[in-house]
Amino acid sequence: MVGKAANAWSGPVLARGQGGSKGKDKKKQHKADAVTVEAFLAKHTEALAPLATFFVADWAQFPSLMAVDQSVMEGRDKKVDLDARAKAVQTVLGLEVAYNNGNQVSRDTIRNGGDAVLRARGGECSTFGLAAAHLLLMQDSPHTIEVVAYKGSRRAFPHVFVLVGRPAFTSLHDYDSWKSIAWVVDMWSGALGHAAILPATQFTVSPLNDGKLKTIYTSFMSDL
């Protein structure tokens, strides 16, 4: 299901003047003041919604997370564009290299990978993350857009999702500093039948407060 989770957070706007000293950053921060993260995501849910109808290539590895019928997923599999899927997989290999080396990928990687995923109509969490970030960045977001990876013991490759609205003056590893502001967009979970757009405090697929998060791409770094 795509949309706001039950009892979705509706908190204060971001603090004015916290986005940095450069003129471009201040302009973007003032724009963010006028639009809460929740309102921004609610406005653009329709753009993200098609991702929830895509094939999840690794669904069989997570049977306990499946909230759609297997026959539905098998039907989606038949609609996958294999050529575009191959290109998206190549992008994922680049993400893995960046993750292992502690580097971030470029905006072009997000754009090209996201386009490939949208054409492929299927992928894993990493490619869903690319596509979601790409779609949100196209909306001229006043909030930070981050592709974030979490590596726990359950997965050889980390779970990847998008974090929206974490202020640039906070640390990714200081969960308490952004937990009441940021939202998570996890369209991989959405394609499995779960809520895909929800406050960080309601996200349960991966822990956000145990120091195992790593940024693969962040929009506020590209704006400096």
C-alpha cells in the first residue's frame, strides 16, 4: 500500500536558517520551511505509486514479508523488460562498489539507474531506492533526498531505501536529531504490499538507530 501510515506524523516545519551559510542553501532552506516533509510526499505520492506495482526480484527470499499473493508477483514478472533490467543490475553493482568503498554515487547514477528501473518494471530494494530517489529529485524537492543503506546480518547486500527531510546539520548516526522530522520511502516494501511512505519513527524493516546506516547518495551534498 502506498500512502501515509496510520497516525502519520504532522510535525513542525524545519527550523529556518539551519541549512548552511551559502545563498543557495538558504534559499532552499526557506523553501523547505514552507512545506513539511509530509506535505511534500503527500503531493508526490502519485508519482511514486507505480513502483508499488513492480516485480520484486528477490521476493522469494523474504516470504514472511510478502503481503501480496504469489500469483500477483508472478504476473508482474511477465511484464519485466529484461534489457532495462540488465542495465539496472549494472547500476546496482556500482552501488555495491560505492558502499564497500565508503563512497557516494553521482546524481547521474541516480538518474540513469532510476530510468532503467522505471523501464524494467522490477528490481530489488537497491533499484527501487534508485527509482524513488530519481522521481523525488525530479520534483525539485525542498528537502534532502538520501539513498541510505543498512547492512544487518540478514542480508549479504544491505537493504536500501530513501530518507527524506533529514536536516543537513544533523548526523545520520544521531537518530534522535532527525527521527521526528524525516520520513522513509521504501518502495520495495510497497511492492511487497506494505506501507511505503511513512515517518522514520514508524519504519521497521531496518533499524535506524543502531549506527549501521550509510549514505550512498544525498542531495544536500550535491548542492554545496
